[in-house]
Amino acid sequence: MGSLFRSETMCLAQLFLQSGTAYECLSALGEKGLVQFRDEQLQKLEAELREVTKNKERLRKNLLELTEYTHVLRVSKAFVRRDMQFEPTYEEFPSLENDSLLDYSCMQRLGAKLGFVSGLINQGKAEAFGKTLWRACRGHSIVTHAELEGPLEDPETGEVIKWYVFLISFWGEQIGHKVKKICDCYHCHVYPYPNTAEERREIQEGLNTRIQDLYTVLHKTEDYLRQVLCKAAESVYSRVIQVKKMKAIYHMLNMCSFDVTNKCLIAEVWCPEADLHELRLALEEGSRQSGASIPSFMNTIPTKETPPTLIRTNKFTEGFQNIVDAYGVGSYREVNPALFTIITFPFLFAVMFGDLGHGFVMFLFALLLVLNEDHPRLSQSQEIVRMFFNGRYILLLMGLFSVYTGLIYNDCFSKSLNLFGSGWNVSAMYSSGHSPAEQRKMMLWNDSVIRHNRVLQLDPSVPGVFRGPYPLGIDPIWNLATNRLTFLNSFKMKMSVILGIIHMTFGVILGIFNHLHFRKKFNIYLVSIPELLFMLCIFGYLVFMIFYKWLVYSAETSRVAPSILIEFINMFLFPASDTGGLYPGQEHVQRLLLVITALSVPVLFLGKPLFLLWLHRGRSCFGVSRSGYTLVRKDSEEEVSLLGSQDIEEGNNQMEDGCREVTCEEFNFGEILMTQVIHSIEYCLGCISNTASYLRLWALSLAHAQLSDVLWAMLMRVGLRVDTTYGVLLLLPVIALFAVLTIFILLIMEGLSAFLHAIRLHCTRASHYCGLSRCGAQAPDAQAQRPWLTGPAAPRHVGSSRTGTRTRVPCIGRWTLNHCA
């Protein structure tokens, strides 16, 4: 569990690969899953992809333009009648009575220079377009338009809209320039208009031929592709593995660089220190398989770059690691909260979902998925089924913990189980069993009380009524009590507050382990301890009062027990009158706790910035580590100040090397102070809001119990009350309907609600855990969305015993660089 507790120690290494053995060596590395390659060719790949995409869009646009041009020629053919065999004759007063205004011969007889513009315009712009042309050209243009039969796709936007085909006739070149500018303003698709009928016919035939050829080629290509895919479908899985493996190997080869002799490939990889021996064996195996005379080798290189975070997971821990990574990935070598989430997440879910019957059904469903996890149809099923399959171990633990909390709540399908016998004795409340003195002193039952009262109250102060607590969970007699909801409200509300404060305090304690590991003890004294004091002096004291009242006050003294809520409020109000309190000297203890809380706030706000300022004075370069501190994240102001306080014995040469390797940065005290103030305000306010947020444990638990009770009362109780004649026939559909509603409402809907709230509560703990209060550090060459390589025995990482997580950057093997979720 040490690897799951903290990420692996990483080192930067260079691989010297002989040209003839490079493929085999990388293949062997891929089978081992040991290293992550650093990519240097991402920008070239991105540019190439953009160019290919642009060419594809250009081809699609050309096809759409050809189609539009065809429609323009077809529709505009009827707009103008041109007589190509007409020989112009000039008359002084030509007769125009029988000639059309758009007749080309008529225009020539007028002696004017006639021009045409044709194209397409959006249907919604056609009316405004015509008015603008009329006003701008002062009547020296004629617009003729017609609507296309069907919509066409816009080549520019890809939107399918209705179009109008227009033809504009105008006189003179000056008006023609105006017409073309107006067409550009309205984003018209303008196409050249043929001058003669013969030219129109040639253009039309050419367009039809080009479009028909394109459709023919596409159709034949699709047919051929369909045949190839049908033949390859029989072995598609094995071919996909082979293609991905070869593609990944060559992709990693492209990330390598040549040495000065151009005979050796050099690759830089991140590798866990524990796997360096296996890395060397993989290189030797690849060299041996290729038969090379010079083997490939590896050497580690010192670096101050932040390595990627590697958390080894398996099929059981992978789901819980994903829950933690949904909030944020921890930085290099920080404590991994996923180890503790394996217990806390299903437990908090079960607190809200606690029901013995519902938990057992969920446990059986998850157990069925676990037992059949090797079935190929489950891992390749639809998205919803695959989602349940990937979280099968989370469901298994959630169901198991729900069975446990269901036993604690003594709730099974809204009914209680009397396994050990109730600790309450009803017969002890009868007056006949007590002496006359006890009858006068206590409120006991008699025949008259029983006949005239519909509700009877058990008094635990009466001897023999309460014989001791129930051995496991809540006494089943509370399922019959009318004040059951009041009792459960009090119990579950206090339980939620206790669990929430313990959970948040545990998150702060995890941060202390990080400070110890990174040798930053000042963070413990100036951050973690003030945070713990602020939390425990207020809310830890509230937990103390809850347990104190449970342990000190009994049934006989319960009527004089003070209210915890009133006492907690009076702690801040300092009432003048004496309220009695829970214990002697309570007022002095509370004032002392408030003083400690008040003193911890300025330390939390100013302690760390002032300490860093004291360390920084007199330093100018921060590229060298100070004794006792290790560089973890060089982009943090905190590390910058620590790096500035190096020891004199490190020498000037080391100082210069550090200055060259790590960029010198200015120490910004104002930024550090503002960051710490924001963090402190967020923490102090978060302690209050997050404590209230944990009350969702109480609310969802009561909601689940009440929904289960309502479902039982409206269905099963009705079916069970029917007489024996028709009861059996009615009971079967009632049970079926009860089962369906239980699965869809109480298991799926309520389970999803409790699951989401459990995630929210773990984000609350993460906000109190300094390791996940920010994103994990990224390596300089980190890029997103890259292919990764695995061996045939472990396609992806389901079921692998050495599976890694976070597939966001280029890798060879089974792990990659962590990024913030």
C-alpha cells in the first residue's frame, strides 16, 4: 500500500537507441509499461491536422458551390430571353410596344450597355436586398428572383436554409460597381452569368459532368470501403491492437532526436526509480531480439524539473482514484487521499443510503458484475452499462457498507428487525406491578388510561421499563413509536456533525504528512496547527459537548439536561445570567477556547508570509535549493523564497548553474500575503459552511427512510390487508410493482443522489487538505490528448495489476502525466 499512499519517485533519463534496434527496444518498453516519453513534435502535428481539416472544408465548400451554380443557371434561364442571331439595326424612333423590358435585343436597340449579376441570397434578406438596390441605383436596375424548391447548405456556415435565385439587370459600369458592392454587403453568393445560350449550355454540361463524376467516385469508394470493413470485421479486435501498437511505437520514434553522428536515437523519458532495472532489461531484450552488435543503454540525468505524478492502481483502486482526481490531482510525491477514500467514500454513502435490504440488493448486483468481470460483452457494452461495470468495486463496497448502516439504523425496506429482543418492557408500565408509593410518584398505566388514550408513553425512569440498550443499532420498538422521526432527527443530526468534523480534521492532518515529507516544518507551525486549533476549539468543542451529554445525563436527569445548541450559542454571546451549563467551570473553558481561536487567526493570516519575507531578505537568485529543503514546484512563491536561502558552502559555480537552470523570479511579498489571506478566509468560512454541509448526511438519510416507508405503506400494506380469497392474486402484481419502484426510485435515483452528495463531501475534505487545494504540477512538455501504448495482455487498464492512471499526455506503457481534473 506504500505506492498507493504516495506517488512514485521519478527521474529523468535519456535512452540511446541504435537505429536498427530502436523499434524492438520501444516495443519491449511498451510491453513493460515503464516510461513516459517527452514529445517535441506536437506543434507540427497540430499544424498538419489543421491543414488537412482546412482542405476537407475547402473541398466540401467547392462541392456546395458547384451545386449552387447549377441551380442558379437552371432557375435564371427563364429570366432573360436572348436572341443570339439578332443583328442590331438602329432606328431613330424604334417601337417598343411589343418588346419585353428584359429582352436583350430591346436593350441593344436602346443603344445602352447592359450588364447582369446572378447568384443566391438568403430568403430572409431578399426583400431588403431588392429595396436597397432600387434606392441605390435609382431605378436603373431590375431585380428578378425566384425561390428554390428545397433548402441548401450554406458553404460558409454549414447551415441548411432556404435560398432565392436572383438576376440583376443594370445599365452602365458605374451602376454595376454599386450592385456588386451591395451583393457583398448582403453576403450573396454571386456566380458569373453566361453571355450566350451556347456558353450557358457548355457551363451547364461541364457542371453536371463534374458533379456526376464526383458522386460516382464517392459511391464506388463507399462500396469498396464497405466490402473491406466487412472482411476485416472478423478480426477487428486483434487488428486494432496491432495497429495501435505499431502506430504508438512509430509515434514515439518521431519524438526521439538524433545524436551528433546521426547514428543513434536519443529519447528522454520519465521512469519510476523502482523500475530502472526492468527498463534496462527491456532495452537489452529489444537489442537481443534485433541482433544488434551494439546494445541500447540508459543513463539517468539530474534535473530540477517537476516529474509527473504516478499513482499505481489496479482494478479495485482505480475507481476510487478517479473520484479523487475528479477534484484535482495531487502534486509530485504528495500523500494520495485515494487510499483513505476506499473506506470513507462508501461509508459516507452508506450513512445517507442506510437500509439493510436496499444495500443487500446493491451488493448482489455489484457482486454479479465482479464475478463476471472477464466477460467481453460487459466491457464493450453501452455507455450506461459500462459505467456501472467500471465502478463495480465501488458499488460492491457501497452496498456492503449500506448493509452495515442498515443494521445500525435497524431499517430493512422501512421495517425493523427484532434480532435480539427489545430493551423496553411494556408490562412494567402497569400500575398493578408497583407499590402504592411508586404509583403516586410516577405516571403509570391502568385499564382506564389504556381505554381512553390512543397514544401511550413509555417512561424509562420507571423501574423495569428500560432494561438496557439494544446490542446492535437502534431498538426495534422505535419503529412503532409515534415520535420515531423526532428521535431519529436528533440522533442523525448529531451523528452528521460528528462525522463531518472528524472528516475535515483528518484532511488537515493529511496535509501535515506532506509538510513533513517536503521538509517544510514551518507550514506545520504557521498553517496546520492554527487551522487545527481554529477547527477544534469551536467545532471540536461542539463534538465534546455532544458526547458529554450522552455519557453524563441519564433517563432520570434528562429533563434537566441543557440544550447543546443554546450552550453553543452562549459560548459566543457571553450571557450575563448563569445558565447552569453542562459541567462546572464551563464558562472559563469556553472563554479560553475562544481566546485560542482568536489568536490562531492572525497567525494563520500573517505567520507564513512574514516568515517567507524573513527568509528572503538579502537574496537575489532562487535557483539553488537551501539545505533541508527540496524543490518540488518551482512556480510557487513559497519555494522561490526557500530557494533563495541557500547555504554558502554550495559555492558560486553551483549558484550559477542553478541560476541558469531555474529562471530567476522576483519575490512578491504582496502576492504571497494576498494568497495566504485568501486561503485563510476560505478556510475559516469553509469550516462553518462545510460543517453545515455535512448535515446532508442527516437530511438524505431521513429522506431515504421516509420514501421507503411511503412506498411500503402505499403498496405492500395495501396488498397484505386484502382477504385470503383475492389476496394471493393481488399480492403478486403488488410485489412486482413494489420491486420495480424500489429499484428505480430507491436504488437508482436515491443511490445516484447519495453518490453525488458523497462526492461533494469528499471535495469538502479535499478543500481542507492542502495537497488537493490546487492542481498538480505539470511537466514542461505536458500536452493533452495523446495516444498511449499497452501490451496485448493489458488492453487499456481494466484488470491489470500494475495499471496506472491519467491518460492525458504521451506515454509508452500504462501511465501518463497527471493534470488537474
